[in-house]
Amino acid sequence: MGNHHGHTSKSGNATPNSVASSHNSSRKSITRSSLEAEPQENPSQMLPVEKLAKILAEKSKLQTGSNGITMEVFSQCLFPRYPVLGEKLFKYLQKNSKSRNTNIAINAFKQQCESYLAIIDDETVRQTLVKMWANPSEETDCIMMSPEDMTSLLMCTYHISMDHYSEGPQMCFSWNKTLKAVVDSCFHNKKSLSAQFVTHWIESNIPRLLFPLHRYAVHSLATSWRTLELCEPNLAVGVTCEIEASPGLELATPVLDQPNPFAQAKPHPHLLTMSMSWLLAGALPPLYSRPQKAQSPSSSGNGLASMSFLAKLVCAIPSHWAILYDSDEMGLGSNRFLHHVLSYKGPTLILIRVQDGQKFCIASPNEWRESHHYWGGEECAVFQLLPKFQLLEKGPKMLYLNSTVRGYPFGLRVGKDPRAPIISIDKGFEKIEWQKIPYHLECIEVWGCGDPVARERQLEVKKWEVKEAERQRTVKLSAADWLDHPDRYLLELAGRPQYHQNQT
């Protein structure tokens, strides 16, 4: 108390304003101190980034003797199987950190990694990845992208998805044609386009295609420090330890128990190749590419749990799609189409090939039914697959299938405008019109995108229909009923003699 009065007398009379200001300043200091002390009590969420930066900086010090993190160490440790992704991501972080050196300082690296991990908006993800692969133009101030840059971006996404397929790493022989169709459709023979235009085109045609690439990069930045810590004893001797040494990162995708549907042995290849299924999965809503539940992590070890997690996170190839109808094997015709497609209660994809090699895809989120009205949910869409890949139209009530109701057009039609449908197939499934141009229909495939239960129920309905047809075909008549039955008189008129049990 004495010290307090001595202080006030020395500084003069204390006014209410001075007391209030001192009280507010003390509250601010208490609040600030409590906020500063909070991260010490609770571990920071960005602790993995700090550990990763420390390990990479030590490795860079041993290899080059310089401070900071080098691109070689960053790419070798985090993305040994995808060096292009490592190089693009490192240059992106380096550019945002405004570093004038070839290395990135530890603090700047941590800050940029935290900013990248905080990207969760879909539009921002697409813009960020396109900017990574684009280059600043020398003539203008815009960031431009060339067809080669877009091809490299698509190839990186494609390889990551293929490496995490359920049956192990896969290869599709038509992947080059698939990627070329996308790039040609976006650029239209132009040498370069702005990054903003490419981002908008991707959002309109393949909005979900790049997400696995971003998720894989986020996963590597957030979890690679665990694997690198195991290699920390090797730092003293200067041995480089790659991330592939960890069994938890040798990942598979346990999506289905059945074999790969795109690798079935047949005399001719499917219209829907594996690369095209990857492309359609990135263009269609999640309703079509929702995979079957993977193995529960609780029933396996930590390594299997990690494999299952990243497989579900990265894999974008819907291996649960099942072939319902193939005109090359089951016959081309409306009756064949209706028999194999109806009663399947799930999303479907209809692939069509015409005489000049063009391919189209009709996506239906609902069960197919015959009606003289247009129907379909919001997820309906129609694509041109080859020679260029583009979304032609999407939206509700754009599907039409009629083979019985007279007075209305017969066949299959797709489009929002009934007077001018985008695709029209005649009743006999022999001719097709696209943009009012007639073509000869060569092949049709229908793929079911629902869960296996939908396919099993459809097969049960087909079995019941066959049994019911056999039951109605076999009619049991007594001897008295047969004497007066009209079929007996028709057989006698045709010259068939009468038989009885004792006659041989």
C-alpha cells in the first residue's frame, strides 16, 4: 500500500481517466499474454510443418552446405515418384515467398506450407494448380498456359490416380488419345491461353479432375515428416532416404473385391477405357463415381490403415462400374437395349460410337424408363468424348425413351429442347443424329454406376421375368379341356394326326 501511495503522490493526483486507461491496458496485457501462452499449452496444428521444415533444412545443409531448403531435397524427399509435381510445387512456394535465392528460408517455407494447406475451396484449388503449371508471358502481364503445360498437368494427375488403383498400378494404352482430346478441346489449335480461361474451362467441363492431385500434395506435406524421421540417423553420414522406404506410403486402393472391369478379356476393346473412365469421373458429379466402402482401418495394421486412407483420398478411378449392355456381344437393337438396361435402379452411362469414330456419353442419374415425356434429375449430362472432349449439355429433364406410345417420337433422345435434341437415336437403334447430322450407329455400351446391390437386384428381376415367361408358356390342360380347346382344331386343320398314350 505504501508503495502504491508513494507512486501516486509522485506522479500527481490520479484521475478517473488515468485509472480507466491503466485498467484497460492491464486487461490488454493480460489478454495478450494469455493468447501468447495458449499455443504453449496446446500443441500447434502446424507442428508437422515445423518438423518437416527442420528435416528438409538439415538434409539441404548436408547436401549443398547452404542455408534453407533446396528444390532437389524437397522433390526427392516428398515426391520421389512424381518429380514434376515436386518441382512445380516448390517453385510455387518459392515465388509466393518472394525469395531471391534458389533456396527457401525455413520461416518462409513454413509460412507458405501453412497457406497451401489452408486451401480448401474448390475454385481456389483449380486456380492454384493451373498457376503452378502456367508461365508468365513476356509480351503481356498475364499468366499464360500452353498445350504442353496443360498436358503435363493432366499427366501428373492421371499417373497419381493410376498408381493408386485397387488392383495395383495400371496402364491404359489409349491415355494419350484421351489427354489429347481434352487439350484440343480447350485450346482449339491456339498456342497459348490465359490461366484464367483454362481454369474456367476446367471448371465447366472437368471440375473434379484435379482434386486428387491437390489432395496428394496436401497429404505429402502433412505426413511425410513421419517417414523422414525414420531416416534421421542417416543424416550424419549424408545418406539420402527417400519417402518410398516407408511401407505406409506404398498405397493401394481397396475399392472392390471383383477384378478390374476394364481389363476383361474380350475380342474387342470396350468403348469405355480406363483413361476415359478416369476422365468421366472427374467431369461427372460424385453420384457416378462414389466407390464402394474400403476395408475398415480398425481391422488392419497401421500400414494398411494408411494405405486405405490415401487410396480413398487420391484414387479417382471408379472401379465399381459394371458393364450392363454391350451391343458387340449382346446384339444391337432397341429390344436388346431395353432388356439389359431396364430395372437397373442406379446411375448409368451410355457410350455411343458412330461410323466416323466419334464417341458420345449420356449420363443418367436415375433408372431408365419408357415414357413419352422428358425426365431426369439435375445430374443428367451429355458429353462428346472423341475426337474432342467437351460437355454438350447438362441439367434436369433432358432424357427421353419411348418404344410403345404412339403419336410421339420413337427411340432415345437427349437434350433440353424437345424440338431440337442434341442426340437422337431411331426406334431400331440403327441411326443416330447429332446436331441434325445423321450417322450410322456402330456400337453402344451401358455401364452401371450404382453399388453392387443395384446390379444384383436387377439380375434377380431378370431371373424372375424368365421364370414367369416359362411358367406362362407351359399350360397344363386336362383331357376334357383339350377336347374343346381351339388349339386342337388348329392342329387338326394343319394335318397333324391325333395321338393318345397307347400309340407309339
